[in-house]
Amino acid sequence: MVVNLSKHFSLLNQWVAEIRDLEVQQDRMRFRRNLERIGEVAAYEISKTLPYDTSETQTPMGTATSKVLQQQPVLATILRAGLPLHQGLLNYFDRADNAFISAYRKHQPDGSFEISLDYISCPDLDNRVVIIADPMLATGASLVKTLQYLRDEGEPKEIHIVTAIACTVGIEYVHRNEPNVRIWCGAVDDELTAKGYIVPGLGDAGDLAYGNKQQS
């Protein structure tokens, strides 16, 4: 299942427009904050799909009955670009466990690339709800490899992917390999270049958030 959050009129559409805008992108703090806001909206929408228990809370005037999450999710992110989006999720799921994975494109001289995974810090994932933040879902290769990597830490009962901009090619690739995941997108673009970049997209989210990296 794919949920395109930009199909509904909301402030999220403004934030997506700003992270795409060349002029607004010059303000790194605003770029990071807009990704964080998109993560917050996604967290709220995902929270509607999770199971709840009834809980009684003692107030100064009596007892209130409330609905509370049965279980806190695990919030996972792909370093470094996913950090602002992850923070938005964590602002709402503020008691969640967290996982961090380093996954990056290792480019070859011929222009091709492979996905390199060097590091993971993760709790036990058995029978947990896992929410993965990655701002750009382009080819889908890094997300699929990340999911394979995470399963070494346990078998989740649900997996949600949160992304600011997704490409239809990447969405299809993820669902061919991981048919049961739910993808939450700030927007969906249709074009992917030969080098694996989304068009119109927004550029390199990690560079825009944290500065240009040395290419390796």
C-alpha cells in the first residue's frame, strides 16, 4: 500500500514545495525543519493505524479513560540524510526505540553504483512495528537492502517506510521485494534518470541538510 500525503490539501504540500525550491534550499536549517515537519505529519497518520489499549489515568479531579499505544514502534533511519525525517517521527513517537543504519551508494568509474552497508545499531525487532525514514525513495535498492539487513535483528510484524519524495520506479521495486510494507510519501514523482536520481525530485537531501560530501 502507498499513501501519498500530498493528495490532500494540507500544509504538507507547502513544505514539500519548499524542500524542492532552489532558493529556499539555501537555508539548510529550514530544509531540515521542513523534512522534520513531514516526518511529524507521517507519524500522526501512521499512529491512526496502530493498535491501542484502554488505560485509566488519575487526574486531580478523578479518573479519565484514555486510549494508549499497545506497544511503542521502532524508528529506523538511514544515515545521514534520514536524520531530520527521523527526528520528526521521534517528536511524536517520543518513547520509541530507535535503529540506525549506514547505507550509501558506492559509485564506480563507469557511473554505476552498488549499495554499501557498513553499520547498524538496533534493538530486537521480533514482532515489532518498524518505521523507516529515508527522505528519497529513488531506485529502492538501498531500502530493500536495509530491510534485509534489519531482519538479522528480528522479524517485524509491520513495516512502514516514510519518505519525502518517492519515485514510482522505486515504489514498484520495493513492493516486488517487500510486498507487505506500507509506504508513506510526501510526494510521488514518475521520472528516474539513468544514474538513479528522481526528476523533478529535489537534489541530494543529505547534502542540502548537512553540506556537500566528498565523492568516493
